[in-house]
Amino acid sequence: APAPEPEPAPAAEPADEEMVEVKDYIPGIFVDLKYATEDSFTGKVIYDFTNARLRYGTVRKLAAVQAALLEQGYSLKIWDAHRPAAAQFTLWEVCPDPVYVANPNKGYSSHSRGNTVDVTLVLSDGTDIEMPTGFDDFSTLADRDYSDVPEPARSNALLLENTMADHGFTC
């Protein structure tokens, strides 16, 4: 009888710095890249892709956040992830305010390096829930002082923020 086929070698885990597709490692995560649409403060498409990419080290932390949230009936929705340098220049042209947009003339932004992700909290089936603000809200409601937003937006924001912090993210 012929020898059985050998099992394929497991794929090597990517290095933490390697850029990867988020959904390849977190299949149930929701992705709605706002800068791939006109649904942002710019009112125009900033980049032409819809797959979220991040450094693998960031994805590993995000996977832990997603697992913790799923246990409670929630999920993450990604609004922005890796952003090409050209996109950062476009954002700066639209809003040259370093309070809201990293100045690309001073080096790559954390988004351009694949270290930063903009997320919101949704139900595990993707249903939107009340949060303090939507995407790209530059008002005081978007700060980390949730005393000025109603329940349950406050509780939802704190759940997201605390879960992210528990898994190594900083705001």
C-alpha cells in the first residue's frame, strides 16, 4: 500500500510587523472602512480598498478584544485601519489641524504604519448600538469624558474602551 500523504507543514505565523488582512485572522469582525466611502468628514473617497489591514501584532491584540466582546454578545466594527501615506496627505489637505489629523509632513501616522485602528462596538450580529458619536465626530462628545452622553452610550463606550485597554491598546 502506498504511504499516506504527509501532513502539510503549518503556515509560519507572521512577524508582528508584517501587514496582514484582519479578516484572515478575525473572521467574524465587521469592517466598514469609512474612508473608502463618502461617509466621512471629507465627503469623498480617500482610498479605494475595503479590506482592513494592520500589523500582525495589532491584529493579535484585536483578536483578543473581539473574543472578549463576543462572550458578552458584542463585536467590533472597524472604521479605519492601515491608511496609505497618500491618503494621509489627502486627509491633511482637507483638515490641516493636528488635533484631528496627523500631519504627514512630520512623518508617517500611526495609521500609515498599521499600528492604529478606529473601531466601534456593535452587537455580535453587526447591529449598531448607541455610542457617544459616529465616525469622525470632532465635537466634545467624542472625548473620553462620557459624563455628557446618555446611557447606554456611556456604558457601551466604557465597555469598548476598557476591553481595548485590557488587551494592550491605548486611546
